[in-house]
Amino acid sequence: MDRLNSKNMQQEYKQTYESILRRGYISNELELERAFIIERKLRLMSSENPKYKEIRKQLRSIIKEYETKNWSNDSIITEEKLKESDYAELLAEKERLFLAKRKEIIRAKLVELNLNQQDLGKILNHSKSYISELMNGIYPFTKKDLLIIHRLLDIKIEDLMPLIFSLEDINKIEKTMLQLGRKDLISRLDSLDETTRLFPRLLDTIQHKEQQNL
């Protein structure tokens, strides 16, 4: 099956779920927060399929190892690290809420059309267990899947395919806008991603560093 080839939330979730288990460790705070959410989902889904118990066990072990290494009493916890953790928690929660809302919207439309989740799986050519994983955000829908759902169920595309900026991307864009002398455009990032309003902006830090380099 083809995967959504873009840096959106669904691809990030796929990378979190599969890559962490494959390589055996968590790389950063955002992966940690996403791993927490996926671990909770796997716990709920274990009643449907026993295979999730073992996967959840592996994921919990990896989470514990990261926390021991990065957040134990012996770890060096900087202000920057705390900021990264705070932002990661906000972003991961926003992603979770979006996926939960999307699931509700799709289910409501299915009921409206006298269809169920298993019917949707057949339409998209997915098994019963796999369509459950897609609906719960364990794996991402493909772009083709989402376009079919958009057309067939008449759901707005923005309710199916969110684009969320990473903190790294936001900082790079802000820095470039400052270099171009277009600070006035930076606020448009907030209008695209309200999560950034909730997190202390790093704009002052960037400006301070630039002043030091003058």
C-alpha cells in the first residue's frame, strides 16, 4: 500500500509508530509525546486484537528507556529542553484531538449514508483490522483513501488532511522572514497553526542571536 508522501501529521504518526519500533529508541520529545498517545490507543485496541499487547509492551519499554536517559535525576535538563517538551506536548495533543474529531465526522457520515466502518474498509480495499487502525490513527490513511472519503462521504478535505508545522519549520521560516525584512508576515504562521500561539515564541531568541552576530 502506498503511504502519504508528505510531512503532515499522518506521515509523522506512521514514522512514530513504525520507526520507533524498528530502530528501538525515541529520538526527541515530540516522538515521546506521540508514543504516549499511541501506547494508550494500543491499550484500548488490545481487546480487539491480541497482537497489540506485544506491540504495546515493546513501545512501553522504549518509552521507559528514553525517560530514564533524558528525564531522570541524573539528566541535564535545560530551559530549551523544557520548552521543546512543552511544545511537543501541545502539538501531540492537538494531533490527537484532530484524529478523534475526524473519526467522529467519518462515523457520523457513514451512519447518515446507512454504512458502517467495515463497509468503508471494503470500499477502500482494507481489512477489518486495518480500517480500525486507520480510523484510530495508528496508521495513516493514504492520500487516495482520503480523497475517496472526501468525495464519497462529502467531508471537507481540511477535516481529513491537516497540515501542522513543526517547531523547527516555524523557526526556520521566522528567521528567513526576519532576514528578508518581512517581520509583518510572521503572524500569518499563527493563523495557520493556532498551537504556536499557545507556546512561547522563539522569535526573541532568534533576534537576540542575530544581534549578537552583528
